[in-house]
Amino acid sequence: MDLRYYLKNSAYLLSANVISSIFAILLSIALARLVTQEVYGQYNYILSILGILAIATLPGMNVAIVQAVARNYDGALAKGTKERFRWSAIGSVAALGVGVYYYLNGSTLLGIAFMCSSLLLPLYNNFQTYGALFSGKQQFNKVARYQATTQVIAISATILVTYLTRNLILIIIVYLATFSLCRGYFYRLALKSRENQGMDDTLIPFGRHMTLMDIPGAIRENYDKLIIAVFLSFPEVAIYAIALGFANLLNPLRSVIASLIFPKLAQMDRDTAYREVKKRWPLVTLGFAVLAGLLIIVSPYLIPLLYSEKYLDSVWYAQLLLISVVIVAPVPIINKALLPSQKRMKDLYKLRTVEPVVAIGLLTLLVLNFGLMGAVIAIIATRTLITLYSLKLAGFISFRK
């Protein structure tokens, strides 16, 4: 193990993720305290719909760009980004259609918010490719610095407009626009830093394959808030969002680990990559168990302190969700690092299809019957199943006698 590589770059990415997490928490605190649960629920609902529509922007292209740049094909940045913009028009038209639907059916606030979002959706998503170039070059200091700067500027602006207006439409516009501007600026810097114009002929097909595999996951990632909004209420979306956000405080650490491992494994043969990951996934799980335990202990005091007494109901849900975070801890290492780095398409399709299908089915069934607790149970059950399935696919465990 290249200890110096991991220590140095983990420091960069962890610092950026700590900053990003702090500002994300500040934004959730501002929204929870300054607007009603109804508005906060609508805010989360809008972002969930946009998250699903972002599939049209080919998010899987980022993985393909990292892979290409790691093999010295810097021209992949511009080529991959152009391809993302070509397809993103579909998402914009869909967002516009959703806005028109709500507007014509009397939900003027949601209608205008979605129509405005349709213009910013491509810019908000596509310029994130700058991070793929620097990740492929293992320049994690730049990735960390640029991502943290973007988060600080965009969220500060959103908090300011929330404080001044309490207006959902303006909050959504400022949020999307400031992220778009910052990412666009850093994308220009990435273009200037390219060392060659080399092209990888497998870039576009690989990026499309990765996006195709991401479709079920993107739907699943946003489906919980969507179904809660549709079948329960926007205030319950707000309560659930606080619980989920608190439980997801450990997610940046998982992303950092996967991001650091990916370029290294991309350069290894299959057997070496498997051996390296197999030795370390239990340690990752143990580390997450310790951190999650601490958060479970402080959550009854911290959540009311940060978000006010009106979100006391979020505490119990957050504690249960933290348990599921420990269960699923090793999956990103396998799913986002090990398997993509070896281009194991068949197993990738299995991993990224089974989990969302199971999750969506359980969420639909349990939310309709048990409300918010049903959503939490569905997440715990799904994460347990997908962890076992991921480890089995990777050959790290076996169910045979």
C-alpha cells in the first residue's frame, strides 16, 4: 500500500468534504429554521425530481473521463462534456414539462420553480467534469480546493437569499445558478491545464454504459423523498430529510475512500486489485461502526439543537439510518472503485440494478403501509441485502457450504 499517497490525498479530500459537509449542514439548518416544514419539504422534492432528470446529462461520463485521463487521454474532458450537453436537453425539456403540469394544476409555486430549473439543469450538472480530469491525474489537491470553494460560495449565497426572502423559487434559482457559475469557472481552468489532446475511442461508449447502469441508482437515490411527498406530505419529507441528512454525515468519508482507491486500482491487474480490497474492507466497516456509534449517542441532543424542537421526530429515524450506514460501508469501495476500475460490465450491471429495484419495491410497499418508518425499514433492509450481494459478487464471501 502506498501509504504516503493515501495520507496526503486523503487529507486534501477529507478537508474539502469536511468543509462541504459543514456548509451543507448550515444550509439545512437555515432552511429548517427559516422556512416552514412545507416549504422545506417542497425544496427537497424539487431537488429529488431534478436528481432523477439529471440522468439525461450522462453522469456516468465522469467515470469514463477519469479512466481516460489516467491513461493520458486529456482530450476526454472536452469530448465527454460536449456529449453530456448534447443529451442534457432531454432533462431540461422534462423539467419544463413537470413545471407546466404543476402550473396548470394550480401549484403555481412548484410550477415556476421547475420551469426555472429546466434552464439551469445542464449547467448545474455538466461542468462537474472538471473534477474528473484532476482525479484522473491524481491532483486531488485541486479537486479538494475547487469543490470546497464551490460549496462555500454557492451555499453561502443560498443561505443569504433564504434569510432575506424565504421564497422557494428564489432559493432554488440561486442554489442552481451559483453552483453552475462556480463549476463553469473551474471547468475552464481544467481545460487550460490539459497536457495533450489525446482521445480515447472507448470514452463515449463506456460513459454511456456507466450512465445506463446509474439510471436505477439515480431513481432510487431520489425515490424515497418523491414517494413520501406524493403519498404522505411535504412536512414529512422535511422530517425525513433531516434524519437522512444527519445519517449521511459519514457519506463524504466513503466517497473519499472510493475516490482515492479508483486511480490506483485502474492501473492494477484484476487479481492484485481484488487482493488489495479484500484485505481492507472489514477495517473500513469497523471504522464506520465507531463513528456511527458516536453520532447515535449525540443525535438526541444535536438534532433539536441544530434544527429546532420541531424536528424531534427526526432523531429516532436518524439513529436507525446510521445503523444502515455501517452495514453499507464497504459497498462504495467495491462498486465505485474496484469493479469500474476493471471494467467488469456484467457485475456492474448486476450491482447497480438489483439494489435500486429492491429499494424502490420495498419503499413503495412499506411507505404506503407504515409511513416514514416504512421508508427507514426499507433502506435498512435494502442496504443489508446489497452489501451481502456486493461481497458475494466480488468473491469476498460465499453462501455455499
